[in-house]
Amino acid sequence: MYTDEELMIAHRTGDPQAFRLLFDRYAPLLLRLMKRGIHRASDAQDLVQQTFLQLHRARHDYRVDALLRPWLMTIALNLKREFLRRSQRRPEILTPEFATESAVEPPHAPYDPVEQRQQAQRVRAALTLLPDNQREVIELHWFEDMSFPEIADLLNASLSAVKVRAHRGYKLLKEHLADTASS
Amino acid sequence: MKEKRSSKPTPSQQQHTQEGSLREQWEQECGPVLAQDPIPTADFDRMFRQIETTIQQEQTHSPWYEWGTHKRYMATLSVVLVLAGLILLFRPRADLHLYPTYRMIFIVCLLGIFFAFHVWYLLRPLYKPAPSWLAQHLLPWFGLFLPLILALWPLASHTTHSHSPHTSSILKETVVCLVLGCVSTAPFFWFSYRMARHQPIGYLLLSGAAGGLAGNLILQLFCPKFGTVHLVLGHATLGFLLWLILSILHKRLPNRHSHFLS
């Protein structure tokens, strides 16, 4: 089992298999990241492909001592942000049909799946109402399981700023959810 | 004592616990479902084949944008710096010996520094975190207006200047300088286009501003006209003109973004 960094170094030196292995490892995760907020599956897939193309183009910049995951995540986030800004729109909410069609159910689906899906839908809808900088922090912390220092590095922000964004975002999220529940 | 010390969490453990508790709290409030956000399915084989095809196509025209970022940056900067050096050596402005040295150094350095900043933003790799909103929006506008600010800066010591600012028509002088500015910045645009791995948001404005700064740097070393009207019309408007030209040409040039599916 090669590490990401070993695969990237191998790709830089011209090993064609290494890039494929990296793609297999990260493409599904990046597609999940892209699909949060981008409704059209083709757009999300396009952005994943762009991410790997940019990774390939930047391979000579890669330093041996650098971690690959933050590199890849930063490329993906920058491309996603630019896509949303170019199309001048806020992230979109996945419709339940789209989410069901394009997703594999988790292996251990607890509780009532219908209720769970509806709840997820509500939270996703509330997430789209957050300001971009707060939503980004929450998504990375929550969905991508990244620590605050990792997120701070990724977003070029201080650790305290990231924590403040997370707490404000969480507070707003709760308010939005409460509004949805009451209405 | 030893036991007490070992039970005390380290700062990183404390941080981890805090983050964990925050995460747990969120999940309790909003439901565990989001922690199990499903992995989407797609035709990953087809997606990878398309990337491979694009990479193979790119290799046919020796992609300079695959060079290391420092190399790309230095190469793009050096196009303008070498041209400026050649002008200074072989065809400097006729009034160079009369022009105040401190002013010349100040203007050249200021234009050069901001040009370097613009090139850095143009060639900035995507694996670097995005610049702040303020930097993204202020830098290109400042780059566009900097030559105008410099043009309006009065030249106090030019009472002994041998070159009259009104030797020929203003319109002719303006056109000559604008054409010269456009021609002298063409190699920079060609280089920056070939070196860019992607076109960031505001690419045209940023490129126009960078070209305006480069052109003004070259004109500052070459053109002996010092009248405010000439400097405003013939030098300071160069960035705006280049922005306009790029906006017209942009749609005709192949885009570095490869759209795989659309």
C-alpha cells in the first residue's frame, strides 16, 4: 500500500499507474465534495476532472516533504469556489431524487431511512443559507473530517478565525433549522 | 505526581477533545446522517480516460505551464525586465541625464514591484489557498490606476528641461506611445498566456493591469515627453486599452480550462 506522497512522487517521475491509483483513491471523495452545492452531476464530475488535471500540471511544484491531501483539497476547493462565483450562484440543494439516484447507501443505514434522508435534506438546505466562509469551514470539519488547524492551512486563515467561523456558522445553522422546523 | 502529570492532556489532545465535542454536539443537533454522507457513484473509468486524453493532447504542444512555478514566474518577469534593460542600455529616453534620478528610481521600482505582484497573482498555482477577497479586488484596480496617479504627480524640477512637452500634436504623441506600449507588452502577454495553468476570476482585468504596468515601465524609460496631458492620455490609459483589447481577443483564444463534459 503506497502512501499518497509516494504515488505523487512516482507520478512526477513518469509512472503512469501512480496517477490512476491516486485518481481511484480520491475521485469519489472529491466528487462528494463537489456535489455538495453543485446540482448538475456533469458539473461536479467536470470539476473533479479539472482538479486532477491541475494536479498533473502542478506535479513539478510538488515537494517531497509536502502532504498531498491538503494540496488536492485546496485545488478542489479553489475550483469549486471559482465555479460558483463564475456562475454567480449560491450552492444548490440536492433534491432527494438526485441524492438517491447518484449515491450509494451507507452500509449501516441506522434509524428510519426516509426520516434520515429528510433530515439530511433539511440540514443541507440550511447549510446553503450560510455565508460562504462559514459553510466551507463546517463542510470541511464535518464532512471531510478535517481538524481546525488543517482547515486553517487550507483556507489561508488563522486558527482562531476558523474556529470563530465554525461557531458562528453552527449558531446560524441551528437558527435556520429551528425556523424550518417551526414553519 | 507522575500519575497526575500523565493524566493531564497535552494542548493538542485538548484541542482534539474540544473539536470532537463540538462535532458530537453538531451531530446530536443535526442528526448523524451528515457524518455518513454517501459516496456518489459515477463512471470513474470514463472520467479518467478523458483526463488521460487531455493530458496526451497537451503534451503535443510542449506545455510551458507544467514548469515549476518559480521558473514560470521568473521567465514571465524576465521578458519585461530584459526589454526594459535593453531600452535603458541602447535607447534610453533622450532626457535621462536631466530627469531627476530619485524620481526615476522611485517610479521604476514602484511599477516593477506592482507588476511583479500582478504576475504572481496571474500565475498563482491552485494548490495555494485563494487570496483574500480584498487582495483579489483591490490589486488589479490599483494596478490600473497607479500609472494615472504617477502621471498626475507634478515634475517640479523640469524648468531646465531641454525637451518641450509640446513639440508635436498631442494626439500623435498619444497614439505613438499607446502603440509602443501595446507592442512592447505583446511578448509579456504571450508568455503569461503560455505559462498560466488556468485563468483565475478577474483574469482579463488582472492581465490588463499587469500589461499596463509593464508598458508604463518601458515608456518611462523610453519616452521623453513629460507633459501631464501626454502622460495621462498616452501612458496612464494603456492599462485600460490593453484590458479592452484582451476582452475582445479573449473569446477567440483557446481557453486553458478543459471542459470534459460540457
